[in-house]
Amino acid sequence: MDEQPDATMAPDAADDPLPRPNPVVSQPGRQRYHVVGEVGQGGMGEVVCAHDGELDRDVAMKMLRAQRARDSEAVSRFFDEARATARLEHPNIVPIHEVGYNPAGVPYFTMRLVRGKTIRELIDELRQGDARAHERLHFVRRLQIVQAVCDALSYAHAQSILHRDIKPANVMVGEFGEVVVMDWGLAKQLGPEAVTSPISRSGRRVTGRGTVLGTPAYMPPEQAGGDTSAMDERSDVYALGALMYELFTLQPPHAGTSTIEVLASVIARDPVAPEELVVAGQPRVPREISLIIQRAMAREKEQRFASARDLHEKIQAYLEGRADVVCVHTAVKRALGRLATFVDEHHRLAITLLALIVCGPTFLLIALVIALLR
């Protein structure tokens, strides 16, 4: 049978509403990227907004600092970050487009340009008492943001990859509500594949006891103590719990005048329960949310949620009114949640029962009056 031509493959030029510029792909000697502006600075590199001349779009370009371009260890870590991120194809993880060296010999990789704000910036707005920020970032929305990070981590953990640096500055909320986990520079491969994985194929990348990598206020005790070999999925769960703590209380879970003090606090102390803190401009953190945060941040790994997926499900149970009863408020909210579900599923019966409840006493009173008048 002859194949039928696909009419959508060759539209008439007169019917094509889009302009067709001359292609510029792979022209010899053409510089593909042109820096438009700066996005951010990091310890090892910088991120700029660059225009991709071949695809006519803006991208984020991360470049290693020029002075470290000849440091083989730094270059290895830089490209390992690109490889780790490229393996994680998930809506809540920033996608990698290309890796290479610029004309000056500086390593770079390009990725999707996420226009929005980091959770760090959002927390700063909330801390300043911005009424509109508090209106936009009500508690339910904050929980939804955390759930999106849970989804990203669940996917990464399924690929046996730990992030190891979850913190407010590494999660972006886009202009259209998308949540994207950034900066996988400290990512670690778990399991037997770690020996041959591109993420840790160099012996110099393998970290063990005594090495502290990450951001002190958000790292779990095992990471703060330098025992990175003890880290697993629950380590990222702790860091997400620490992010959640600050997102709801507007203050970090651990603080100090020096890095050593912060690390000591992480190892030896539990932060104040979120429900006990009074934060200007917002209601107290509900006890159910407080308990979720405290469990995620348990110092003993065995007491934390076993996975990011479990944390996601616990938050969902709270949002749906299925949270464990921990106080009178929980019992009332759970009862109201079940009543709302009943009304949704049996609305006609619910309306009938409501009518009987509202009108029943009135009918009884009328009947009593009639009986007395006879």
C-alpha cells in the first residue's frame, strides 16, 4: 500500500504565519553565545545570561572562574556537575543543553534559563514583612513548593544520585510557578556504580570521613561531622527539612558566629520547634507541619522519613485533611476534611440532610402549634 503524504510536513509558504530567517546553524567561525548579563556568582564559577545565536534563545551559562581553568581537579568537578545534572531529566531539575570550552579555554555548560526567584529571595521578602509576598506564599503554597523539591529528589535518588547541597539558594520558583532544583555541583553517586560513575570516577572526587562539603546550616549531622560515606537519601531529606524550617519560620534552623559553631549546633542540638516560634506577619506554624519538619530533621537517620517520597506523601495527607491526630485542632480539621469529602462525593444526599437539619425543627414547631390549636 502506498504511504499517504503527511500534509503537515510541507505547509504552503503563504499559510505559514511564522517568519523564516536564514539559518545560522554551525556557520564556520561564528560565535554561538553572546553574554547578555550576569545571573549569579558562586565559589567556583559564575552564571551569566547568554543569547544562543543558533537557536535564537536566551540560556543560562555557567562558567568556571578563569583562574581555576587550569586546575584539573576544579575542571573535573565542574564537568561532573554537568554530567550529573544531564542525567536527571525531570521537570523540577534544570536541564543541561551543552558543555564545552569558550574561545579563552574556560569550561562552560549551558542550561535552561529559569526566570524567577530563589527560595532564599522569597524568604527575604517574607522576612521584610511584604504583605503581598505573604499573600502569595501562604502555608499551602509553601508546602506545594516543598513537594516539588521532593519530586526532584525522588527522581534523583531513583538514579542513585544525592544532591548534598539542598538549601534555599539552590531552589528556584519561576515566574509561572515552576519549581526547579539547581546546582548539582556536590552530587554524589550511590551504590556500587559510584566507583565507575562519571560523577565520582576520579579518586580525588571520593570523599570520606573528615571532609565537610555543603552549607553548614542545612546539612545533616553525618555530613557536618565529615562522614560523607554515611550519607544516603535520608541526608537529602534532612536538608530539605532544614529548608522547610526556614521557609516556614523565616530563620535558619542552626546559627552561630562561625562555621564551627554552626556545625557543632547541627551535630549536637535540635532546633526550636517551628510551632513555638512567633513570626511577624504570619500565623503560627500548625503543629502538624511542625512535626513533619522535626521528623525530617531528626538527628538520627533512622528517625527521619525513609525517602523524599514519604515526606511528599505526609505533606499530601496534611493537605487532604488526613494528617495523624496530634491535638484538638487536628481532630477538628480532620473531621471537617472528611465532611468536605463526603459532600463532594454525595452532594445530593448532603443537601437533603442539610435541609432536614435546618428545616426539621421548623416543621416540628409548626406541627406542635397546629396540634395545640385543635
